[in-house]
Amino acid sequence: MNHTLDLVTRVRGVRGAMLVSADDGLVVAEQLMEGIKGSAVAALAASLAGRLRRAMEAAGLGASVFWHLQADQGTLLVVPAASGMLVVAVAEPDVNIGLVRLELLRAGEAIA
Amino acid sequence: MAEDVRALSAQLAQDPQSLVFLRLSEALRRKGQLDQALRVALNGLERHPHLADAHDLYARVLTDKHDYERAFDEWDMALRIAPNHTGALKGLAFLYFKVGDLQQAESHLELAQRIEPDDPSIQQAVAMVRGGAAPPPPSASASPPVPTPAVHTEVEAAPLLDESRVFAGLEGAQEGLVLLDAAGRVLGGALRNPAGADVTDAVAAYLAGVSQEAARTAKLLGLGAWTGLSAEGKHGNVHVSHPSKDALLLVVRDRGVPLGRLAILAQRATAMARRWLEKQ
């Protein structure tokens, strides 16, 4: 699991990564910088993922493949994996989103 | 026509700075070779960014490719450079008609008619719009386009969009854009799924509360205020933003519109929604 997260955290600008159970919002594995409350972030990320999934299905857009929350001082990036887990990354605002997305997708495939 | 293209290509190759690209791209467009027409127009535009006819031409090719958002931007730019450019006025009228804004379509055509009162194509288009029929897609005159003098001085203000409807002028205003209040009530726009069914209310209900949750998540992570939420689905992409503290704007497009471009479109829609909300 930690090797999977390494794929993500080695990207420059990524502050940490987690595997989260999408159903209950619990942390399965984490590599986070100090000061980030993993369990709380996991719960909120899972909740947000659930809302988005339902909205996207209602809109006929199919299952979510990747999403990211942009904020003034950073970004949260998430890939829902086939295993029912979410691969989550927390990153700096100027991170290469495309690169993190690719690594999150690779990580998601690795744990499927 | 094939000879024309070859001859024009040769001329352009000899003098890449010339305005032959206008005729070459138009010839390719008329032959239906849209990708080549687009490439020629774009190359010409890079060399002549202040030429209104180049923006008009590029917009016409984009329209043929059904890329109406970018076509709108190009015609808008052509009008900023040359406010009396009838090609751009006709093009914008066509796009306004497509989004159901007959008033704007007619007013653009009327302006074009005042500039060129003897142009039968404009007279015909005005009559068609007044009769509820779509004006013909804009096309270049049979004669080679006459370049409009380049304007390098201060850019004139573009005509303001009719904002009595929140997203007037934006493609997908009635099928891929929706503005919600904090309780998930629809303020404007509409959403349709790929089968064409109206899913506005269902999506609105699921999205109510996203704003608070996004704000809590960003705060907990020390990320400051959230500015947007982008999601990639198997059949389409979506961008959520909040034009005001209590409102939520959702922009949905198919997967052909990448997330980065969707974010740009969403920025434009967010600005329009913000202005509209401020007037309420």
C-alpha cells in the first residue's frame, strides 16, 4: 500500500497521499505531511466523493474517474479506484495537476 | 477548386506573411477540409492577430466544426477590432439564434443591415429571424475577403451580452449550465443528460450542500477558500464553482471538452452569473 502511495507523493508539490475507504470514509493507508488531519480529511473526501458520484450519475455522466477541489492555497485530488477505495492527494496550488492525476490513476489501478 | 487550393498554397508558401491565407482557408472550408482550413486560419491569425477578417474566418471554420464557444469568442474579438464588421455581426446573430436569443440575433442583424443596407443576404437573414427561422450559417462573400485595416490602438469595448437570461450567449445555456442557490433551488440554466432528458432538479438536489462540504474540507486541510471543483466522468466532465457565497454554478460538458478548457468556460459563466446575481 505504501509503495502505491509513493507513486503519488514523489510528485513535486504533493504534500501527502491517502487510501480511503469510499463507503465509510476511514483511512486505509496514509503518507501525510505533519499537521494534516488524515482521518477528518478522509471522512470529508469520502462524503464529497459520494455527493459527486450521485450527482454525476443523475446527470448521465457515468462514474467519476477523477476529481479535484481547487482552493486558494492548495488542492485536493481524488481518484475513485475499482476496489471501492479512494486514492487521495493533497498538493500545493501550483502542482502539476496532470502529472498527479496520472499517478493517482496508476495507484488506483495498482490497488484494484 | 483543387487548382485554386494548390495555387493559393503555393502563393502562401512563397510569402507566408501575405493575406492569401484568408482565401486559402476559405477555399479549404468550402471543400469541407475543415482541419486544414482551421490550421491555415490559425497560422494566419498568429501572424495577423489584429486582422478582423482573420478572426471572422477562424470563427466560420470553428462554426462549421460546431465549436460554437470559440467561434463566439472569435467573432467577439473581430468586433472589438472592427465594430462594423458585418461578417462578425452576422456570425454572432447566428450563434444567438442557436441559443434561442432571438432579440440579440435580430439586433445584431439590424446593425449589420444599417452598415450594409444593400446586402441581400442580411435582408434575408433578418426576415428569417423575424419569421422564427434560423438565419443561414455565416459564409464569406463570393469575392475574396477584403482585409479590414489593423487596429493597434486602444481596443473598443465589445457589445454587452443580454444578461436578462443568466447565461445568454454561452453555448449549452439550456442544457449544460445550471445556477443553484444554497438549498439546491434552480436559479437559471438547465441540464440535460446525454439522452436529452431534463435532469436539472435531480442533479441540483444532489449538489445542494457541496459548497459547505467543499469549504469544510478546504478549511480542514488549511487550503484557504475553495474556488472550484472539477470532476471527470466516464461520459462527461463537470465543473462546480460558487459565484457568490450562497450560489453554486455547475457546468457540464461531454468528454470532448477537457477539464482545463471546461474550467475556462466555467470562469466565464461564473463571471456572468456573479453579475446577474448582483442585479437581483
